[in-house]
Amino acid sequence: MAGRRILVALVVAAVGVAFADSSIVVLALPELYTRFDTTIERVSWVVTAYNAAVAGAALVLIAVVHRVSAKTVFVAGLLVFTAASIACAAAGSLWFLVGARAVQGVGAALLLAGSLPLIVSLTGSALRGATVWTLAGTLAAALGPALGGVVTQALGWRAIFVVQAPLALCGLLAAVGVHTAPLLEEGWSRSASRRLPANACLALLFGALVGVLFLSVLLVITVWGYSPIAGAAIVSVLPAATVAARPLERRLPRLAAICGGAALLTTGLLGLALLPFASVGFCAAALVFCGLGLGLAVPVLSNAALELGPGLSRSGTLTIGIRHLGLVLAIACIAPLLASDLEPAGHRAELRATAVLLDAPVGLGSKIPVALDARSEFARAQAGEIPDLSRPFDAHGAAHDPALAAARDRLVGTIEDTITRAFRPSFVLSASFALAALVLAFVFRRRLAT
């Protein structure tokens, strides 16, 4: 019995890595575009390529996964995922990294599709195996940014992919000696339509998670200037709240958990949209709501989307594709909106920063060179790079000049607040995905309640 639990844990570790990879590199994005001397828009493909590949590969796999041994699919996915992870770690250019991430996504789709029947076989129960699989995916998605931040700060961005390879290969130990026959699922198409509302709600909720897993992290790291490990500490409230929701989720009726979770996620995202200023406390409180919503709704919806009978492998593969498709489509909607809002916000921030600097009680001998250097930093921002607006002040003696240090803090605070407000429309759009999931769950309440 203990041996089987170890094998289940090894498979779950591989599943967790594959799900966490959707967001694990977010806190490393600033280091990546500095390393590759690129722009925010281009480096975002490191995230998008992986999720798009998982979605596309999973949707293609639906046609064949039921005719192949789950063990074969799982092992093939592990090998592709591991090889691509090593390639990511060795990447010497941005587009090589993006390509390797796409291959990694294909491996993840295979790995995840084969892991569900494998876990069911190891646990001896379709219900127990599906529960373990969905919980692993939910918690890993929530943990991704925090784990990536810690590894990036401690060892650098390449270490994220180096660590993944042995964790994924642990699943090979579990695959040895486990036999799963192909499942010919002739009745799956008739039962699939009953599970479409659950899958549609999952797609919308994962679309909403773009605001939680990506926008909030970019806000904390890129705009507020926190280090990756400090950012990881801030966003760690998300997985903590997700775990805390677990006892409540088991006690609530299915529909109450789904609707309550979607409502909490909507509330948390609206809280992020309405941040009055750059405040870690308000941000963490909003992320707690998001984590509770994630922990309540996603496991219940994932279980509702799965066919625990002969359609298990295909329904699980469909769910993998749907949730990542929701992420990709939401990124495609939200990224252009954020980019269009940031440009005018940058101009407003520059004007307000100029006013702060002009009003500062600092002599012209310091004010003029600081202003010239600050202008260079704003030029970097307009080129798609992250500026360091503390640098001009520090370079001209802010460490020994209290007036200059006060002007620096006021100017940086003004800019942070201005850019923070530019994120509002994107957070509202993210919240609209969660709200749409809530409405859809209410419309199909009878199907989701049973």
C-alpha cells in the first residue's frame, strides 16, 4: 500500500510540474527580457507558447488518446517534456526558448493526458484518482508563480527548467510495472455533451486566472519593483488560500462551491482593479479572495467535467485542452488591452514625475542632472524595457541627501500609482471572465448540481 502511495506521489509530482509550468516563469520575465535584450510583448511568448501548445496538442489528442495505452502516452510525454526542459535551460536566444517552450507544452499535454488513467490505476478508484489529479492541477497552478520566483531569485531563470527535468523523470519510476490497456470509448461522444457546461465554466475561470497568475505578478514585480523572491512571498497567499478552501469545498453542495468560487474570484479581481495605490496589503487581500475562489470552484468543476466511466481518458484530455485554451484566449484579449493602456499611462506618469521633480526642494545643481538621467529611463520604458527611476537619484547622492531621497520616493510612488491604475481595465476584463462563469453556472445549475 505504501509503495503504491509513493508511485502516486511520483506521478502527481510530474503532473504538478506540468500544470505549474503555465505560470512558473512569470516572475522570471523581467530577468529574461534583460538577458535577451527584448521587449515585454516578445518575452510574454515564453508564457503564451507553452499554454497554446498544451491546448492545441490536448485537443488533437482527444481523437487518439483512448486507443493508446495511458502508460505509453505518459512516458512519451515525460521524455518530450524533460528534453524540452533541458533545451529551455540551455537557450541562448529568446526565440529558441519560445520554441523549446512550445515543445515542452506538447510534452505536457501528453504527460497530463496519460497521467489521469495512470493515477486511477494506481489508486484503484476512478473517483479517488480523478480527485487526486484535479487537486494536483489546481494547487500547482496556484503555486507556479511563487515557486518560479524563489528559484529565479536563488539560482537564476535557467534553474527553473533544470529543476523540472528530474521532477518530471520521477514519473518514469511510477510508470514501471504499471499496466493500463487502451480504453475504447465508444460512448464518450454521447456523454460529453452533458459535461460541456463544466468545461465551459473551467475555460472562463482559467481565463480569469490571467489576472491572478500574470497581471498581478507583473504589477508587483515590474511596476512596484519587488524582487522575485519578495514577489513570490506576496503571491504565496494565493496557494495558501486555495489550500484553506479545501475543507469548505468538501462540505458545500457542488453548485454552491462553483458559484461561490466564481463569485469570490470575481470579487478578488475587482479588488485588484480598484487598488487605490501601490499597496501590498490590498493586493494580498484581493489575492486571498482569488485563492479561495480557485480552491472552491476549480476542483469541483474539474471533477464534473470528467467521465469516470469508459470516457475517462478522452474527457480528461478535453479538460486539459479547454482550461489552457481559456488561458490563451484570455491572454490574447488582455495583453493588447494592457499594452494600449500602458502607453498613455506612461505619458501621464512622465508629466506627473516632472511636476514632482520641479516642486522638490532640491538645488538646481542636483535637479538638472537627475532630470536628464530620468528622461533616459523614461525612454527605456517607451522602448518596452523596465526603467529604474531610483537610479538617477541614487547616482547623484540620494543616499547622503535627505531632500533628494524624499524627492526620489515621492516621484517613484507617483509613477507606481499612475501605472497601477492603468492595470484597472485589464483586471476588470479578467473579472468579467469569472463573472461569465458564474452566470453560466447559474444557467446550467441543474446539470452542474448533479
